[in-house]
Amino acid sequence: MQKKKATELQQAWGAKPCPHPAFAKEYDLGERTGNYVCTQCGAILSFREKVEATKGRGE
């Protein structure tokens, strides 16, 4: 997911809590950033944060 799209999702989602049901790899200007984006709320997480967020979900 492009960083611009993630920012748009964040603005649309607002400050509501999100269970982060799915993630996509983050890209900026066509280059992989190493981060992940929640496809629901647009939150940007590092690999480590993604692992913590998905712990216990069998992913």
C-alpha cells in the first residue's frame, strides 16, 4: 500500500480503536519502506509492532 493511501485511511478512520485485522506492506515512491499498514485504519507499524499486534491470532 502506498504511504499516501495509508495517510488517507488514517484521516478517514479518525481516532477510533481498530483491531488491525489485516496488513499490507508499505511503499513510498515505489520503494518498500519495511513497515506494514493496517488495511482498515491505515496505522503504520514496524515489523516488530505487527508481530505484537497479531500475536495470538494464529498468523
